[in-house]
Amino acid sequence: MLKICLRCNLEVEATVEVEPETSIHYAKTLCPVCGHFIDWLKKPENEGLRSKSSKFTPEQLNILACELCGRNRSKLGSRETLEIHHKLPVEEQGEDVSENILVLCTPCHRIAHFLRTYLHKHLDIFYGLSKPKG
């Protein structure tokens, strides 16, 4: 699997390290040259479950600003847009219906996924509120 290591600035055949069953992550890729972490891999059973897009657009929902920060398209940066975010993820049986959708700008969408993964799942496991999948 070819990946780009940001430390070496090389395209490398990444080393895959499977995480323990207690982790919420499946596996990580590492640079074989310097050992630097590159990124996380999806669990094989989740492959294809994520919806890359929704049947909805912000315009169809008549939501023309980020529902978290309130910025409209004219206030977004050149590499930012308004995106569809599922409150209950598709991979957790969330439906692609308007009641399960938030319209978020690109940075807020990243924050929402960070909060869901790192603060929710990691802390739930740490405090014993849920058991890791696997």
C-alpha cells in the first residue's frame, strides 16, 4: 500500500500494524524508512459502509450556513465548503434522512468527527462505559 510519509517526504510501501482488540482503531500505517505514523486504516468489515455522499445537499435542505459556527458560503475559505454530516453515522445504522443530518462547514465537520471518535469513543472505553468492538 503506497502512502506518502510527511516526515521523509517520500512515497513508501507502508508497514501495516494491526491494533489490539481493545482499540477502537483497526490498524495503523507506518513509514518503513523512519517509522513515522502515516494514518489509520478502516476495519475490513466497515469497508463500503460509509456513505461518501448524501442524497441531500445544503440547498435542498434550505440550510445555507454552517449549523455549528454560523458561517455562510461567502465567509468560508477557498478550500472550505458546506458539507452533509450524519448525526448517527451510516456505519452505525444511521439513515440518510433530513432528521439525521447537520450541515457543517469543512472545519466544523472535522471537529465533529474528532469529537465523535477521540473524545466519545476513546473516553467511553477508558472509563469503562462501553466495550471496544472486536
